[in-house]
Amino acid sequence: MTIKGNIMSPAKRKQIDAIDGMFYSAERDRVLDFGPKYLVICCVGVVRRGEGPPPATLEELAGRDRVVQAEAKGAGQ
């Protein structure tokens, strides 16, 4: 099944049996049962090239415009 947009709507309608890679939140915990942690997801921040070293801490991101990628493609895509 491919879901675009908010995954919680079909989850509330019980159209989804299991979800991998979801981050915990209190709101989600009211609808879903979270199992034990078994998957480690490594994410990196990506910044514009040529503007000095990338930020090493969250504090160094203060004042910068940030976006979150909604649909990530696999390596090489």
C-alpha cells in the first residue's frame, strides 16, 4: 500500500496493519501501539555547498530556513 499525505487518517480507519519507521509522539500513541525499538535510521542534514562548514549542532541552524523532505528516494535516485 502506498499512502501520500497524512498516514494517521488511514491508521485511525484501521486500514493499516503495521508501519515501519514512524517516530513516536503522544498523539500517535493514542491511536497506535508502539512496539520495542528495532530499527536505527541514520539521517543527515544537508546544506547548500560553498557557504562554509556545515552546522555541527542544532543551535548553529538557528535563523536558517529549513525544510523536511516528504518523500525520500533511495540511493542514486
